[in-house]
Amino acid sequence: MTADKVYLVGFMGAGKSTVGRALAARLHWDVEDIDARIEQRERRDIPTIFRQEGEAYFRAVEREELVALLPRRGVVVATGGGTFADPANRALMLGDGAVIWLDAPLDRLLARVPLDGRRPLAADRAGMERLYNQRLAAYQQAHLRLDTGRAPVSALVEQAADWLGE
């Protein structure tokens, strides 16, 4: 596939930010992290936004940041875990660039995500499992699936670059 923009999607803990930085370096592109953009814009971290404003507010800001990135080319966008689950966001991303799903088994994702309050939707493991299962159908609509379960970042970057024809 030839594309001048890549969106990385997947559940929390899948490695979107890490792979995003490495893939952008490999492609000599910019990288944007939607969660980081939200925290910078709001001047507070995501747990605080969730606590003070609620998830609906967060999702609205997330959509605004996604839309702000639409004109950009030569960029890898690391999305939040729920960004691609929203049908309107999903349609925007699928129509704007290559969407790569970073997939990993739930048990591996659970092991990677600490229960330290840093990720508001990871507070309870049963809830995380439900959320994961709810989002799977959305993630499966990505253009490419990469299994991040045991693969090193370098291998994932090469798989993505090869698929992009780079």
C-alpha cells in the first residue's frame, strides 16, 4: 500500500506510541500522539480530564485533535485506544491514510498496563476485558494487523514499512 500518513490503532498497552516513534523515524516522517496532544492542549493529564470533565468531554477533544491532524502528510499518528472505536473517527482515518492495528493478546495487554490510575479505563480488569472485546470489531477494520504480542518493535516497524512499500 502506498500512503503518506499512517494511523496506529489498538488497545491500550499495544505499543502505539512506541511503535509510532520508531516507525516515524524509519520513514523520516513526523510523529503525532493524540493523547499527548490532548494533555498539552488541556494542560493536564488524561486521568485528570476524565475525573474532572468525564469521558464524553475527552472524546470530543480527541475528535478535535484528530480533525486538526487531517491536513498533515508524512506523519505517523499514534491514536488513543478508543479513538478508532468511534465510527466517525474510524471513517475519517480509513479515508485519510493507512490504518495499522497493533494487536496483542488480552493477557499480554493486561500485563503491560499498570493499575496506577494513569489509564482511567484500566481501573478494573473485568471492565478492561469487556472494553477490549467491544473494540475488537472496530480494530479488525484496519487496513493491516500486526501482532505485537511478542514481536520486537524493530520487527513491527519493518513489517509496516515493507507493507507501505518503503
